[in-house]
Amino acid sequence: MYRIVMVFIIIFLLVASSAEAGNNLVLNGSFEITDTTGMPFGWNIQRSGDASLMLDADAYVGEKAMMIETHKTEDAQGNYLSSESGRLVQTISIVPNSHYILSFWYKFDHMSGDSIKYYIFGEANYLRSFTRWTKTMNLFESGNENRLDLTIELFQRTSKVWIDQVNLIKLKPNTNYLSNPGFDDVRKDGTPVGWIIDVQGSPTIKVENTHIYGDRCLSIEGHPGSNAPKGYPTTDRVSVTQPVLLKTNTLYNLTFWYKTTRLSDRFKVEISGESYRLPDSFEWVCKTVTINSKDNDNAIIRFIMEKRTGKVWINDVEFIESPVDEDGQ
Ligand SMILES: [Ca+2]
Ligand SMILES: [Ca+2]
């Protein structure tokens, strides 16, 4: 019996990890693989002037991110400070008439208004500067195109920007829109890749190995607090958030596993502010919420434990287009 269980677990993990890796159409999107010159494998690095493009250890995921820096020059045009540009380019084969989601993480060394852009089929998308790692996403249709010249550019500014975890996925009916849905990938600081965690008070939040399959899950624990507001046992608050892009007028299912212990009250999951309170469960239980995107092209998925004590474990979160019955119902 033990042997059968172990074989099952190993196959499950292999399938899970290969599906994750195989979904990303960007080669070396996390910049971890270097070529013989020490530059990121798979990327075409282009510069004008003395723009710097180099790998840097200040990474969102793993050991490396791409860093682009441009400097003040005397020959800058108009109101701009620099004539330099630094570009990251990768040509990717795609399928016409399909939906894709492009995403990457970036941050600046200082706030400076919009100052980096990326191109999809020649159309520029401008990004605001943030000094904390920020995710940008774009859901687009390929139309007649069968290749994407993905280009990320810093131009005419005097900025320093880091880029990491560039991801392009083709949407299929069963594609999970969430990144790191099982909390299995962890950053150096212990937080799960892809999820934004906001904390008040002093709750305990960590990725740990207690799931039935033996893989990692996220746990959140609120502790009793002496200065809690009247009627509540604690000031502790945790939210675990991931934004997703949506097709309009489409049904989506959010499905996840959770269990709880000693909760003082229900915790909840929100989809764009619409909240669903979740009852206690001492065993792992699966919950599904269905939404219609209507005219919304994005949503915020958020698990919240607010002014509650006790512990919650969460694993295997899935956000997919609702399966359509074979008879079209
Ligand atoms: Ca990386
Ligand atoms: Ca997991």
C-alpha cells in the first residue's frame, strides 16, 4: 500500500511540474539560464548609447533578474533626459485566432512616472514606476499573427528597472489563469511566488508541507491580541491576493481546497469584492465558486482572514473558464 501511494505521489508531482513549465511559451522567462557570454539565454539584448543591460541578483524569482539602466545624455530629444535605450526582445511562435496572456514582474529603483513600455504586435503599453515588485498582465488575441516579437524597452528616461518571470500562456478551455496555484514555488523570503500578501498585526503566514498529497500549501494563523477591537479576539489581518485578466461575458469557476482548525469565525474568499464566507472544516474540503465576468476584463481573487484567531490551510487554487457541457448547455 505504501509503495502504491508513493508511486502515485511521484507521478502526480511530475505531471504537475511539467504542466507548469510547459505552459510558458517564453524561453528562459526567469533569466536563470545564461549563455557563454554571461547574458540570458534565448533573449536578444539591444541597446543604443551606454544603456546597461545585465543580469542582477535582485530577482523576483530565483537567483537572477534582468536589469536595464539608462543615463542622462546631452543629446536627449525634447523634454526627455536621455537618448539611450535598452531593449529585451524574444520572438515567439504563436497560433492565429487564439487568446494569450502575457505577464511579467518589474520594479524601479525610484518613482518616476511611466517609464518602461512593452510592445505587442507593435502597439506600445506604458507601465507606471513602482519600487516594489509589480506584475503587469495583458490578455490579447493573436488575430492573423503567427509570431510575437515580444519587446520590453526602457527609452529616453534616466531609470533603473528590473524585469523577471516573463510568462506567455495560450488560453485553452482548461487553462488555470492563476500562477503558482498550489503555493509550491517559494521566493527567497519564504512567500509564495505570484501571490501578493498583505499583513496587519502579527499573524503567522507560511508555505508548509501538510497537504494530503504531501506537497506544499499556504497556512495562515491569527493569534489572540491584547489590544483587539471590542468583540474581536485579535487585530491580525492577512490577505492573499492575485489579480487575473478575464474574457468578457464568460463563466469562470474558482476552485480550491482548504481546511481549518480552532477558527474564531469564518474566513472568506473574495472575487472582486464579492465575498464568500467559508465554514470550518477539520478535513480538506473542496469549494467552487462560479462567476460571470459580464463586461469586466479583470478580477481580484483574494483570501482574507481578518480579526480571527485559529488556522487555515489553502491549496490547489484553480481559476478556469467553466467547462461547457458536450451538448452545448
Ligand atoms: Ca529570475
Ligand atoms: Ca501545493
